[in-house]
Amino acid sequence: MTTIVRFTFILLYLCVALFDATNVSANDILDLSIENELLESELALSQKAKVYFIFNLKDKKVSMRTRGATLKELPIVKVKAWNLRIPVKPQALLKRSTLFEPRREDIKPQEKETGSSDKFEIDALELDDMPSRFNLILADGVVITVRPTPRGVLSYLENMGYSLFWHISRPLLTAWDFLGKKPYSSIYISMEKMDAQSLYWSFYEGSQCIIYNP
Amino acid sequence: MNKLFTKKWLLIIVIPLSIFLLAEGFGCYIAFFGHKKGSEPAVNSKGRERQLKELRSKNAALKSRVDSLSPRGINIVVDTARNVLYLKKGNRTIKEAVVSCGSGNVLEDPSGKKKWIFDTPRGEYSVKSKLINPDWIKPDWAFIEEGEAIPQDSNDRVENGVLGKYALGFGNGYFIHGTLYSRLLGRNVSHGCIRVGDKDLEELFRVTPVGTRLTII
């Protein structure tokens, strides 16, 4: 009796192991197919003398790349995706939208200071002037929302509120765009403030990117 | 009174709430179930192994094709956001230097005919020229900015000593050059050129031949 029970257990274990092995193989095929899609898309982009971006949602990072070489990597702290079933293909940034767009200073020659002063202020468009809360609107109805990681209680509460709004509004936007026969996908990315500003600085209208979300 | 209240309550809260919940549910349905699922072809384990092998070899080929495009020798990367220049050999950084890139300011010709935006151009370039003790041929904007009249004689445009000991030209009048304002290195203050400190510039000039790839981000 004990032998039969033991034999049944061994048989069951072997069946599970065999099923698991075939399953792993199927996952490997899927993972490799998606990775190959990414590489094919990257190969197309890297032929051009332009900087492109890879939003790697799996490894949580945004890579700025050119000709297959990484120029800069910006870590993503938190990522959420909604209705994201888009192919791993190059996509162009159509628009960056933010509440307060950075403004360029106009140089007024007549107002130029002539005397030397210890207090020297630079009027320039610098990284600090870039927003850290913005939306990146891509072709194919993909919207990437970038927010800074919260610092302090108020910022944390504000972030929680926005997160709630994001979750509530996504189905409504999906339904609205579905009725308008337009695709809609959304990604929420939380980054360190300076990284978010760097992304705004470098990723401008017309730039190409690939979203990798295996 | 009670009836009226119930009706009002229905109108004000229940109906909009129902519409909202319906729309939410509809949106969720589309997001989670509204996609056509790709059916996985029934393949036996041998078929899968063959498929996996093919995918692996394709993966390796694609990786090597992408890698083959990346620079092998000396190349320069300039991060205009952080005002840092990276001198690289292949993908390895061999030197970092603090620089000054374009201020992004706007200057308009008083006549309103011309406008300059002082950005450092971004993209891929190459070192086109190497100059020792370069003279600055002051463009129109330099005179307009200083509130001076634009000279008719081209000799009046030449100014020496302001660009440092060396300059590397990368096209359209843009240079990597030295600066008299080394205390402003690390800030966006230039008119589009890339200003580098004396020591870093000397090394950069020494190791970069004409044709070196320059990527500005």
C-alpha cells in the first residue's frame, strides 16, 4: 500500500515537473519573441543619427540611446500601466504637456548691466526650470504621466490624491476613446525630481521611443 | 416632502452615479477583456525547442547588429542638462569635464527681422575642425546683444583670446572652446557653443582627431 502511495506521489511529481518544464519553455519563447521585437525596433532606430529612448518597464529605467549605445539611464521608482497592449515598435512623441511650461528669457540689450556686481544672477533656461510633473503624448494613443517621487507629508498626500484620480479616470478615458474609435493606453511613472526634469529636457517633440513591457 | 426629496436625491446623486459607474465598468471591460487574444499555436515540445533555438540565434544576431553600430574609438557625449562632457572610448567613459552649454535665451534684432535662440544644438555631430589659438569672428548677435552697431568691415569682427587656446568645430559655427568665465562652468550661459575649462580642453584637443563622433543630449 505504502509503495503504491509513494509511486503515485512520484508519478504526480514527475507530471508537475514535466508540465512546468513545457510551461517554462513557452514563457521563454514569448519573452524571447518580445525581446527580439525590441531589438528589431532598436535596430531600425539606431540606423539613424538620432537619440532615442527606451522605456523599459520591466527593469524600471528610461535609457537614452544612440546607435545602440546607452548615453544616460534614468531610474524609474514606480510604474503603473493601464490597457498597455501595444507592440514593441518605435513611437514618436507628439506632445509634452505640463501646467507650467518653462519660458525662455528674452535678452534686452538696453537693460544689460555694465557695472560689475558681486550678486550675479544667471537668466537662463536650466534643468531646475524644467517641470517634473508632465504628460508625454505618444502616437497610437499612449499617454505617459511622469510625476516626482513624493518628499514630505503634503507631497505624499498630493501624490496619493493624484494616484486615486489616475485610477478612477483611466476607465473613463478608455471608454471615451473607445467610443471615438481611438486606442488609449496609459503609463504612470514616478521618478526622482531631477530625473523627471532630465527626461523633460531631453525628450522633446519628434523624438522616438520604444516602450518595452514584456 | 419626503417624496420630493427622494426624487431630487435620485436625480442629483443616483443617476449621475449610475452613469459614472457604468462608464467605469465599460472602460474596465475594454481594458481587461476588449482585446483579441492571439491564439498560441499548438506545438509539441520538440517544435518548441526548435522555435526557441531559432529565436535564440535571431536574438544573438540582432544583438550583434545593434552592438556593431555603437562607437568603437574615442567619442564625445555632452549632457546639456547637467553641463557635463564625457570623453569616451567605445562605451567606457575615460574623462568627465564640467562645461557650459547654451542658455536657451532669445535675442531679437531691434528691427524684428531676425531672432536667435541660444541653444546648444542636440543630436549627433562630428568634429569637423581643430584650431589652435582661435580668433572669434563676432557674429551679428554679439553686437546687437552689446547694443553696438554691426560693423561693415569684417576685420572689426575679429576678437582674439576669448575662445581659449583651442577650439573644436562641429559645424554651423558651433565650437567646443575655452572660456574666460571658468566660474560659470556647470551653468547654462553660452550662446550655443560648449565652453570647457583650460585643462580639460587641452586634453580633449590632444586626444580627439577630426571626425570624432560628438553626441549632444
